[in-house]
Amino acid sequence: MAVRSGPGAFQMPVWAFAVIGFVLVVGLFFGIRGVASPDGGARGGGGSSAGGSTGTDTGTVGGGTGTTGGGDTTGGTTGGPSDGSPGGSTDGSWQTGGRDGGTNGGTNGNQGGDGDRDGGGNRGNGKPPGWLPWGPKSPNTDEVLEPDSAYDLLQRGECRQAYEAATDPGRQPDGSATPQSWKVIEGLAGICKAAQGERQGLDIAAKAEAGLRAAGYRPANTDQLCKDGDALAVLQRFVAYYQRHPAEQVVLRPAPAGAAACGNKISATDASVAPGSSIGFYGTWPDAPATVELRAAELTNPISLEPFGDEDDKARCCKDGTVSVDLPGADRFEGRRPTAIDVTLVTKSGATVTKRAAFTLDWSGVPQPPSPSSGSPASASPTSDALSR
């Protein structure tokens, strides 16, 4: 084929047209792709294994539709939840979203946003800290919340009652805790509220944490407030994290595996008791007790006792629990006289809590049984009688 340009003629081979056509097609393809999927698109789009949207700026998290987040590569603010509760906001220093779209409803567009596939509903490159570690159930005093029992509500994601108790001294039992320990609960309740879409929740948490830090508060971690240390640590971690990641949805991820608030323990109410007496035990254990086992170096087998009283008594479980048993009489110890007694409480779920040398048995008032080897003075062997005659 000849192409004329000016006075002469230029011959262009046919294959050159094929090359030019190929270049034009490839250029057009990539140009369209660049327009459809700019750098600010949703992180869950395209061919990402995390799933989600297909390279647009919307994306779906928690059942709602996010909006463009400016130059943030997370694909915009977090959408609202599928249950109709409030969605995200970008008009403050904190970004809050709806409920966890990965596990509690809606569609999680990016399965956590950081490559984590646990359904956390989080958007961004970070990984939020774990929420409050599980702790033994704390009994309420006359059905009035204490900080440790308010902790139990927050651990389950129940915010309102804990927040109301923390912010209203009239709802707090006298002498139940220090104002600072209630301030810890207030801050955690703010985190909890933020995770449920209440925009002011993280501001509540930040102010509580800043006040505690300024006061130099250090948890006492007494028996009455054994969850306070874990509570403050979680509050500090959450506030620090969301100050570094203000555009992320607040989510309550499970605490790390194996983490627990309040260590299990058991103690005896008396240091020394006689066989056949009653004795009580108090402490912290995972669930309601089923049996109490006694062991000693002098005994071949453990002695298993059932606690007396109502098995549904709330005082038995679980933090600050109490339980009592009747000790066996002197004839129930295999003919021996053990002194130092190890105690193991076995709960209904099979968990065990042991205290070595929890108490001693006092045998001072128990008469010695007759020795099997001693005979009657009047009795004599026939051989001796015969020899005497």
C-alpha cells in the first residue's frame, strides 16, 4: 500500500498498521482502567483477596455506603450499620462508625482493612487493640453496680448502665471504689458507645484517660477492684490507638487468647480446725463450685466434700465467692492424723483452684485410738502360763 506525502511516494508495510492498532488498543485499555480505579479507591476493591467493592470510592462496611475520604487511601469514611444506628462522621477529631459489620450484621467490604480476616469491620492499615479480658463474674452489692461488675457489662459490650453508674454518684454504693476507678469505667463506656456509633464516645474516653494520666492514677488491684488494672490498660491502649488512627471505625475486638482479669485463688476462713468442724473458703474462681477436695501427705486418696447450702446462692460465684463444707470426723482419715491440708475447689465446668496447706487439722482434743498391738494386762499366752507352772 502506498501513502503519498508531497511529491514522492512512501511505501508502508501492512504489519506496521497491526503494530499501531495494538498500541492504540492497549493505551485505551489502561487509560480507562486508570479513570475507573484511581489511587483513592476502596482498599477492598479490585482483585484483593480481602473482598469488598470493585475499585470504587464507595465500598460497603456494616451495611451502609461510605463516602469519599479525601486523599485517604482507605476509600472514605465508614458507612452506617445495617440496623439503622448512626453511621460515621468526619467533622471531628474522632471517626466513629456503626456496629461491627463483619460479625454483627451487614456486609464487611474489606474484612478488617488490614488483611485481617476476623470480620472486625475496621478500615485502615492498623489493628485495633483487644477489648477487655474476660474476668470472673463480679456479684453486685444489693443489685447496685460496682466498678468490677460494671466491667462485666462493658466486657459484653453493654454500655448504657455502666456509663450511667460511672457518671452518677447516686448510683454508686457507698465506699465501693475510688472516684478514679469509676473514671476508668466512664472512659471504657465511652469506647463502648463509640463502637455502637455514638460520635461523642471517643471524646468521653479521651477526656477520662487524660484526667487519670494527669492525676498519676495507679490501680490498687485489690480483691475488691481486681479488674481495675486491666481496665485502665485497655482504656489507655484504645485512646492511644484511635488518636493515631482517627479515620477508623471503632471496633471491639476480642482480647488476646489466654488473657484474663483477676487470677483465681482460694483461702480458708480458719487457719486451724478440728475434725468434724465446719470451715469456709473464699476467693475467686471461674464458675460455681461443685466439690471441695482435701489432700494430705498422710492420705492415700483425696476426700471429696459437697458444699452445704443453696447451690444457686449468688455468693458462691465467682469473684469474692464464698463456700463452706463440713469436715469429716476423726474416723474418716484412713486411721491417720494428717495435719497440713491442701484444698482444691472443683467448679461445675471442671476448672480447679488449689491452695497448698490451706489449713491445718487440730487433733489436740481428739483422743488417741487404742493401739492394735497392745493387749489386755490380764491376758497371757498359754506358753507363758505353762512355763510358770
